[in-house]
Amino acid sequence: VRVTASRTKSVPLAVVGMGAVLGQAKDLSEVSSKLFANAPYGSRTETVSLPMKGLKFPPNDLKQSLGQQLMMLQATHEALNDAGPVNPEDTCVLIGMGCDPEVARYGARWRLKDWASRLGMNEEQRASLQDQIVPVLESPGVLGTMPNIVANRLSSQFDFTSFGYAVSAEELSGIRALQIAMRALRAGEVKTAVVGAVDASAEKVHAAALQAVGKNGKVADGAFT
């Protein structure tokens, strides 16, 4: 991002639209009501809802996408409906998302041939176990697991033509994305920024990592735009 220092000070900014998915809470209103009431919202986001009209991605391809991409699409639809019309040419997309352990399962599938011989598995057993780990990697799966696609899908879906990319800084990913967006807005590089953060935290690897550092707090899938 190109920043002109003299133009990045004391420029007021406004949040004009918001969207959210958290666990089984499907929109910002439901997320807010459950959080403020300290009510259970569930940990896993099992389904997302996307309008078929105007959807630019085949549903069968989206089935092979990371949940982060789908949750962010839903949350951004809500945020843009809340915000009203924006100029696509002056809108950037910055999405904070850390590395997802789901991608590592493809590596496990590829390495299983070597592991299977060490464990004395036959070909039928190996093939069955590979499919249980993760389906065979095809082109929709490649796009579905590429880290920048979480932002690229938004640019494509909503015809945004300014810059857009994913920001990865682990738990600070969303904060860093917001900081970059604020700098770009104040520098006059864009007039609107779609900024979000997403994480599929309701996952065994995340839970094990928390336990390893002595934290047993509740984890949940979530996307906020």
C-alpha cells in the first residue's frame, strides 16, 4: 500500500455496514444479541446461506472451499446490504486470516503412501484412509485452499477493482487488515474498504494448541466484516 504521510493524519473515517457469523449465529443481529445476553451461540458454523441469484461461483466448487471463504462471503453480503451502494472502482478488500490446518491434510494424504508401507497397510486400506483424511485434490480444491482466495472471491463476486488481498498475522490478522485499510483511506487511495477477519477455530488442532499453552477457553468459528 502506498502511503503519503501528509495525507494520513486526522481524516475521519466511518463504518457504514457490518456483517457477522459466529458459531450458529447467522448474522450480526443474532451474534450481538447472544453475546450481550451471554447466551450460547454454538462453536461450529455448519452451514452458510448465499443468494443463488448473481452468485459467480458454482456451488459444487464452493463445496471444496475452506469454510473461511464461505463464511466471509455471507458476512460481506450482509455488510454491503447494510452499507448500501459503493463504487467498485474505489473499493479495496482486506481480509485477515491465519493459516488453516485443513490444508495440511492434503500433505498427509500425499505422504500416506510412504507411511502405509511402514505400517503394513495394503493398497485398499491406504486408499480408503486417504479418502477419510481428505478427498483427492482437484482444481476447485486448489482454489478452495489458496490463502488469498478468501479476499479474491469478494473482489470477484462484487466486482471490486481496487487492490485486495489476505493479511496473515495470526491472531492479529484482522487488526492488521484494518490498519492497512485505514491508511489507504486516509491516503485517498480508495473511498471504501471492505475489511474482515475470519477463523474456523472450532477445530481439533486449535483446541489442542490452546490446551498446550494452558488455555481451555471456548473456541468458535467466526467471520466479521
